[in-house]
Amino acid sequence: MKRIYAIIFYSILSICALAQGWPTNYGGVMLQGFYWDSYADTKWTNLESQADELSQYFSLIWVPQSGNCNTSSNVMGYMPVYYFNQNSSFGTQAELKSMIKTFKDKGLGTIADVVVNHRNNLGVKSSWVDYPSETYNGVTYQMLPTDIVANDDGGATKTWANTKGISLSSNNDEGEDWSGCRDLDHKSTNVQTIIKAYENFLINDLGYTGFRYDMVKGFNASHVADYNDAAGVSYSVGECWDSNSTIETWITNANKKSAAFDFQFRYNVRDAVNNNDWSKLNSTNNLVHDVNYSQYAVTFVENHDTQYRSATETLDPIKRDTLATNAYLLAMPGTPCVFLPHWKAYKQDIKAMIDARKAAGIKNTSTYTNMRSSLQYYANRVEGDHNMIVVVGFDLNTYVPTGYTNILSGYHYKYYMDNKAELAFADKASGTYSAAFDVTVTAASENANAKLVYTLDGTNPTASSEQLTSGSKINISSSKTLKVGLLKDGAVSSIITRAIDKVQSHLGNGLAFLATVGSTAPFVGLFGTVWGIYHALTAIGISGQASIDKVAGPVGEALIMTAIGLAVAVPAVLGYNWLTRRNKAVMDNVRSFGSDLHAVLLSGELRNNPVNRDSK
């Protein structure tokens, strides 16, 4: 009977945990799958094509607001007009649904960007308050002027409405006003009904996993709890861009039915890096330090609202040490959210960091202890399934913890694993590499005699496999499946896998040959034609008769030569054109990276730091 009661109790406890705004003991990592104006990189079909790779490292991907904004121009989606029409600047509704399904099938959940603080109107005949009528599941939904708060745009909307004899809501805005378009009255039953139907559509029709709520300071947090309860989501994060105390209050007022972005964690990192003072990381002004809120902390170091956009819109970026900031992010409690440009620029490095986080078993509710704090470097011990120490800064060799093994190192960062973990680690992640490289394998073990065993053919290593000491390097010069295990007391454990592809890129090889063949082959055929006709005329001259038997043979040969010339030329030209287009696309990516690098240079990331390899 006690066992039955225990099962019932833990079942109820599990249900309550699922009802929370973010799961407890969550070990996943999220990717922000866009940046400002990322219309090409965030195209639904482009993201879907990366599903295999993304799903290996991320549990969630946050994508931009996908509803139709009633414009033919490319827009990021933060002024939505339609809720049930999801054709956007990033692709069609069918492409969106296909992407979400592909992600879900591979274990990657998609987080919708839900913009419900405000809503743009159609603007027919310069109206400020006309909303589309939309039908979903046989029910027609339409917002009315009375769904707009009374003091929208500082009263400007009401002034306009009065001139037209139109009434707005009698309720004022519950939070901050946003002047871009109409702020919604979330006390309105009609607004609540439509938003709940909209979120039901996002979850049950499109397949989204959860929500990121935009500008939650504009309406009461209790509405987020209500909407999430109706949608039944376990993943919700709000953009409460404010002080730490305000963010905590917002989470509490949402009945802890939603997490929030840990903005102050981000500012701790920004201040440390931009001021060359790593001790600024030693702060309690964040969510992750508080065991009551770390579960609800979605941490980040950069996003679309802080990134450098242009010389006229510099915003507030991290100016240097992108790798070190991500190393710190991915070693700390909370749920880390990696920024897409960082993922693109440092993909293999970030993969290795995520591998280390998973190996240590770090969760959103893990605790941490500061080990060292100085101007030059900073170190935290994070308590996951195994303890791991992250060290970031300039003078990394000053601090070498005893009882730990250095498993991963990079520009201005190091990870140390507790030897009690008894595991093997490889410092290179799975993926595609452009040249031969070395993989450093390490053993975090209390047994001084522990060895590493490995294979390169995808089979599990055994005690008789090739052995290495911790810290040894394995050279990879072709596609391999590396498996490494910890050999201790004759038994192999903690086997890890790295699937590695090696691709040598020679973009221009063969193009000159194809161009030459494509341009000269028709002339070779023409020469054959001329030669055949010449022989035909010679035969006629010798015989003195212009009979068909004298002409047919040489002309037939001429036509065969012409056909051969065309058969060679056409494929050569097609191949040349295809390769040229392919190379142009590759070079466009290179130029795009160059543009991004130029932006980084302008923002000052390399300023006074000419040897910063992090800015490669």
C-alpha cells in the first residue's frame, strides 16, 4: 500500500513539474535561430536542412515571429497583423510546418516568438484600428477597437478614434506603452479568447513546442500564466528586459508558469569582457545564483536586440572574447541560449563546449561555487552530475585546480573535469572539418593507471584496442568514426563517439577545363563539318558526277563530327554554369562573413588586442 501511495505521490509531483513554466533539472541547450535581418540564414527551408546537426546539440530552437505582417517587404515579424496566416519573410506556412515537424521528429523542439503585447492593423483608408477577420476550426475571430487600451500611444489613438466616432477600451495599459502599433487590452474577453485560439493553433496545428513572449512588461504577468495553462506548454520564456528584482517579480506574478531571459547575467558578462575585468562575473545580480529562480533562468550573452547591426545602429554588443563568453555561458546553470551568429562563426568550438556540459551533467538547477575572482581571470566550480570548473580570462595558467583534469581549452577559457567523474573526453566535436587535425583525448579518473582505448572504424573499443595515456593526440586526416573509452582495471567504460567528416574544398578546380571544352568543342565539330564537305567536293571533282553516293559518306561523317562536338560542349557548359553558381553562393557566404567581421572590427572587438584569435 505504501508503494501505491508513493507512486501516486510521485505521479502528481511529475504532473505539477510539467505544469511549470520551465522543467526542473533541465539539461538542454537552446539556439536562437535568428539575428536581425537574418532572412537568408533563418529561411525555414535553410534551417530545416540543418536538422540533423542542430538536433545533436540543441534541445530547443527559438525562431522569429512567423505570422503574416501584411507587407511585401522583408520584416522581422514584430508587428504582426494576422495570427492564423503564417506566411512570413522567412517562408510559407507549409515550409514552416515542415521545418517544425522535421525538428520534432529528431527531438528538437521549436519555440514560437509570440508577440501579443501589441498588434498592427490593416490600415485600410488610413484606419488605426481595423483588424482582419480570421477563421480557425470553424470559428471566426476578429479584434475590435474596444480591444485597444484607452491610453494607447500616450492617448494619440484615442484622439484619432474620437474624430471618427470610434470607442476604445475603457481600460488603460497594464504596463509599458509601445508606440509602434496598437497595445492590446488583455482584460478583454475577446482578446483572451483570440490569443488562446492563436496559441492552440501554434501548438496543435503547426507543432510548436513552446513560447517566447515578446515585451512582457507591456501587460500583467498573470495573463501569461493563463495563456500557458490554456495551451498546456512546459516551455515558456518571457522577455522582461529589466532589473533582476523586476524579472524575479515578473516570474512570481506569472505563478512561475514561465521562465525569463536572464538579462543581468548577460550584463555581468558584457561588463567583464568590455571592461577587461573578469571579476565583474562575481555577481549575485542575476537569476542563476538564486536556487529559487535558476530553474527559470534562460541565459544568453548576445541577441538580436543587443548585437552590432551597423555603424548607425551599434546597440550594445559583446566587443571581444566571443568564445570565452560562450564557454562561461555553457558551463553555468540556467538554460543557455546560443546566438546564431556565434554558432555559425564558432560551430565546432561551441559543439565541444556542449559536449562538455553534457558530460558533466550540468542542469538549469545546478549550483556553483566561486573558486577564484580577479581582474585577470575568473573560475567557478559548477556542481552537475559531476563537478566541472570553468576558467575564463587572460591568465589561465595561474589557476590549476587539484583533483581535476583539463578536458577542453580555447582562447581565454578552460574546462576542468573532476577526476571522480571517471570518464573519457575528446576535445573535438562531431562534424565536418576542412583539413587534417589532432584530437586530444583525456581521462578524468582518480586511478593514476587509467588508460584510454580507441577505434576509428565505429566499433566499440575493448581492452585489446589501441591504448593511449591521457592528454594524447589522435591525428584525423580522413572521414572517421572515433570512439574512445576509459580503460580501468581491465574494463572499458564511458565510451564516447565523434563522427568526423573531412572535406577538402577546391572550389575552382576544373572550371578552366570545362570552360575550354565548352567553348572549343563546337569549333571542333565545325571543323569536322568543313573537312567532310571538303572530301565530298573532292570526290565529286575527281568523278565528275554529283551523285548521292559521292556526297553521302563525307557529309554523314561531317554530321557525326558536329554531333560529337555538341555532345561534348553542352554538358561542359552546363557543368561550368552550375559550378560557377555554386562557387558564387559560397563566395557570397564568405563575403557575408567578411561583412560581419568588418562590423566586429568597427565595434572594437579587436581594438587594442591585435592578437585576438577569437576574432578569426
